[in-house]
Amino acid sequence: MKTSSWPRLLLPLTLTLAGCAWDRRTSTLVPRSDLARSILEVYGIVTVAAAVIAAVVFGLLAIILVRFRGRPGAPLPSQVHGHRGLEITWTIIPALILLVIAIPTIRIIFRTQAAPAAGDLAVTVVAHQWWWEFRYPSLQVVTANELHLPVDRTVLLRLESADVIHSFWIPELGGKRDVIPGHHNEIVLTPNTPGEYWGQCAEFCGTSHANMRMKAFVETPEAFERWVAAQRSAAATPTGAAGEGKNIYTQSACMACHTIQGVSVGIVGPDLTHVGSRTTIAAGMLDNTAENVAAWIKDAPALKPGSKMPNLGVTDAQARALTAYLESLK
Ligand code: CUA
């Protein structure tokens, strides 16, 4: 390849690296809540300001480079030291630029720090290495990795960490905000469009940081109510292979870490009472299929480096029975 063709490759390369598709899985450019829209507003102002400044600076630079370039035999230009007018100008202009950017930024910072109101839906978000726990104290619902929210209702997310510093980030809904052990952070937002939105831990938190994903489901109020009712119902009573799986579950180490309402109480791993109703497992890493669940039960650390769920040495038959049980927990 000739050296001269490199510049022509730069634009497509830059766009590819920048992930230029606006509506990809996690995009801050497609706001689906008041918070995300506010953040995009500031982003837009800064982008326009930066583009105008770049155009002016590079335009002037081009003119100066052409007009005042050295020519053979030309005399040395007159030598100056300091120029009060210029010094004042290039102090005032950046100050004005900062002011123009600061006013909307500060306004939106205050707007997005709104105090929660009485009718808001409160959800406690507990970050764990490497999964997300969602508790709805007013609804007595506990779930993991898949956050359900009703559209057009303000939600107060209380962020807590069970171990190290994480960062809660669902780009389409706004964010990101650190989740810090021993400290309460909050996010108040109102999702405005039903849909599925992917989230990702945004603070390095150990081996499987990149595998600490989540999904938010913004639903109509009716669909949300149905989901809440299903989550509040008792765990399904298994039959057949699933019943056998339950027996294995109750006689194994699973009991110590997981909660299944009426069966076991454990707080180390995700609540599994309705795990069969989720679309993904392992914090958004894998689709919730029988093959994936069985593979996960057999050797979680092989699929997710550092997973706190050890390889318990279950046989294929045991894994199949346990899978049948977990998949029956809709
Ligand atoms: Cu949790 Cu990165």
C-alpha cells in the first residue's frame, strides 16, 4: 500500500472506532429518559461550540500559513515582544466560551439532581462482583440483572455496592454514576419510551468488569403491573425432571448462596425465585437457554472469568435436572 492512501483510510477508520451507528446497543445519542435528554442537550451545545471554534482556528491558521509563509529572499518580519490587545483578546474569548458552556451545564446539573417526590418508584440497585441486584422495597420484589420500569413514571434509583466501586450506566436512560461501598448515590429519572435498553458497569471492578451487564425493560404500566404480580407470586412447584432438579438443589451448595422463595435463603448470588422469566443469565452475558444454563451450572468460571460461583463438579445429568428446575421458575 502506498503511503499516500493512508489519509483516505483515516475517516472510515475513525468512524468505525467511534461506533458511528447511533442506535446501537448502548448509545447516548438516542435518549429515552428526561435525564438522558438533558445530558445530550449539554453534549450538543459543547459539540457545536467545539466545531465552531475548530472551524475558526483552523481557518485562521490556513490563511496565516498561506499569507505569511516564508519566501526566498524575503526580509525578516519585524520582531515584536508582547501585544496587549492580543493578550486581552485571547484571555477574554476562552472565558466567554467557558461561560457559554458553563451556564447550561450547571443548570442541567441542578435539574438532574432533583429531590425525589413521594410518588416516585424507588429501586435499590446493589452492585456485586459481577452482577446487579434490583430491589423494589415498596413492591416486595427482588430480581437480578434485568430492571423493569414503568414508562412515564419517575424512578429513584438508590445505588449501593456490596463490595468494590462500580458504576451504573444505561446509556439510553442516562447516567453514569458511581456505586460506592458505604456511600449512597442516587439517580432520579423518568423513562419516556417503552423498550429494552442495555447497560454496562462503567468502572473497572475486577476480572469480569466487562461482563457486568444489565438490561432495562421500560414497559407500559399494565405490563409492569403484570410483571410485578408474577414476581410476587410464589416460586413454581416443579414436577418431573424439574422436581428432581429441586431435590438436587436443596441437597447441594446452591442453597448457601441463592434465594428461592420458600426453598432457600442466600444473599451471595442472585435471587432465583423467578430466574426462568429472565431473558439472560450471568449478568447479561448469555441468553437464558437450557444449554447456556446447564453450561453455567457445570462450570461458571469457564464462561465468566472470576465468577464467584465455583465449579461444583455436578454431573451432566445433575446439570440437566437443575436446569429443568431453574427454567421452570418463571
Ligand atoms: Cu462493576 Cu465494573
